[in-house]
Amino acid sequence: MNRTRLIFFAIIIVALVVVGGSFLWQRGDTSATLSDGDHPKQLEVRVLTSLAVEPWVEDAAQKFNKENHKLNGVPVHVQIIAMDGLTALGKWDRDEFGTIGDKPRDQLTAEEKARLAQFPTAWIPDSRYLVELANATYKTRLGRDVFLTDGEYRARPIALSLFVWGIYESRAKVLLTHYSKLNWQVIHDAATAKGGWPELGGDPAWGYFKLVVPNPLRNVGGLAAMVAAAGEYYQRPSISVADVTKPDFQKWLAEIMYSVTNLGGGSSYTAEDFALFGYSVGDGGQLLESDLLQNMEGIKNRWGEPLRFMYPPYVTWFDFPFTIWMGSETTAQEKNAALLFEHYLISEPVQKLAVQRGLRPVNPSVSVTDGDTLFSRWQAQGVLPIVKRADAMRFPDRDILQALLRWFQLNVEGR
């Protein structure tokens, strides 16, 4: 082989090495400010997780950790931090997790480094609208997106659930006999019946109708219930601040909310309280389908009758998006490790575990009625494997959210 040919092959080899190295570097580098470190011993993924999916995600994380997953040879460990979506949104808004912007790591104070060690790698809120609200705050503060809507690191749903009416069977029969249907107006009329259950045709021992709704200051489900009630009141899937502040609507909503037992001091875990304390908590309400399904067995065993499921005309969907933080507070390897766990959550075996928790899968290969699932077990009580309703309630923007919560604080809390 002559000298010219040897030089040619040497140039080709060097070029391939340079191009390959550049590709691998770009594939892993999503954070220009912080160094990933030469050889991290472990990649820690900290995931803020909605209360509604926390049991499933926690089980999946423990399983993931036991399987010793690695990224480029480095072990990945996932830590789940349970936190209601509204609580997490408030912490993002107040920057309580402690962003550092473009400040180099070698210039951080000891306090900043300590906060950085606990900074969330990812967030699974109840709904995509919470991500959009948090991102808008940081875009104003930092001048860039920290949660993406497209590309590989975009916010992506990992499971679904929706708000559904769950009423004790005996109470549901009376309401359907008296009103022939169930919606927020029927709930309002039942709640304001001066004669209580006897006026509606029910057992006098039941007293007055008691509604079950999560506390909106502690559980995003309470806010979703008020939004759903407003949607039915105005007969449309979206509401405005002007709608929320109209006196007639506020009077109507207050009359409903006053029928909730101990709402001011109520628990975040309303469906669980429903199962534990039964009729003293309430006769029924609009709650998250997955929470109700998980507690149906306990409700039936403790109180002798199951709930009747009924689906509202304006459906409130929760999509639980896995949202990776794209700021410099986490390294490129940590972001990719979070992506690895996200892919694990939407894999077929783990999605089947979600169905066992009463959640609807996002993986199209998984059915909610394959085997003895909660969906198939409770179909006789009205649970629908497929919800054929196109009118999905639109989630509120920040102004509507604040108006509803402020109204609740001034008019209902502690009453």
C-alpha cells in the first residue's frame, strides 16, 4: 500500500472519530452551564409526583431501582416526592426550589449547592395546564422555557383519569327516581332541599344531602370540581373570570359547597376518607375515577353497598404529564436519566400496573378490561371502559384559578 493511500485512510479514520465523538457529546449535552462530572457514581432522578398517581409511580420507581437500570454505564436511582399539583405550582411560582439561572457551579454558595442537590429533575402534575402555568412564570423570570411542549424532552402524559360522579347506590336510586338524571343542577337542588332526603323520597335517617368534594386548597381535584360545576352552569366547556365573579353563579356555587361536610378542615385524600368513614363524609360527589376505583372494595365491604358511577356531560380529564426540567439546575445526564424513567413508565408492563390502580393507560397496547381489572370488576356499577364524550372541560388559566380559589377562601373555607 503506497504512502498516499495510507494518508487517505488515516484521514478517513480521524474524521469518523471526530464526527462520532461530536454526536455522542451533543446527544448527552442539554445543559450548557453545569458540568456533568467525569464519572458520577450514581444519577439521582427526583420526581415531584401528583398524589393521584403517586402510589403507582412509587411502586414503579422501586421496581425500576431494583432492576439496576444504567445510563452509559452509570446506575440510575429514582426518588419520588409526593406533592399535590397546586402545592407544587405554588412552589414553582415562588421559586422555592431555588433556580440559579446561568450562574456557574463554582460560584455557588454552600446554601445554593445544598438546594441544588434537592432540585426536582422532573414533575408529574395532575394536568398539563399546571405545567403551562409554571413555565409561563419561569419564561418571564428567566427569559426561556424550562418545560418543553415539543421534542424528545416534551411534557408527555403517562396515564389518564377523569372526574366522575360516585354516589352510594341507595342514594343514586332516589336521585334518579326524583330527577331522572344526575348533574350539578340536580346536586344543587338536592343540597338545598329544605326537607332533606325525605323531601326527595329518601330515608329520613339519611338527614340532608351531603356532597363529597376535595378541599381545593389541598387537592387540585377540588378546583376541578368547581370548574366542572361552572361548565355545567353555563352549559359550555370553558369559563372566564367574568363567569366566576357573577353574583348569581357565586350564590348557586356557594349553596352547593355548603353541603360539603367539614370542607374547611377536610383531608386531601377525599376518596380514601369516603371509604373509611362512609356516610358521615357524604352521600356522593364528583371525584377522580381512579381514586374511587381504588377505594370501591373498601366502601362496599365497610358500608354494605357500592357506589354508582355516572359520567358528566362535560368531562374533566387529568393527563399526568411527565415533565423534565430543562434548566441548568440539573445536568444533561440527569435529564437523560429522567427520560429513561419516563420511557419505563409508559412501557407495556408498567402501564398494566397503572390499570390495576384504576388509571387509564396511554400505551395503546394496554386495555382497561384485559383480565380482572377494576374497570371490568365494577362495570355493573356504571364504570365505562370507553368514555364516548367529546366535551372535555378546558382547564383554567391563572386568572380563573386565582379567582376561584380566592372566592373559596372568602366564602367557604372555615364556614
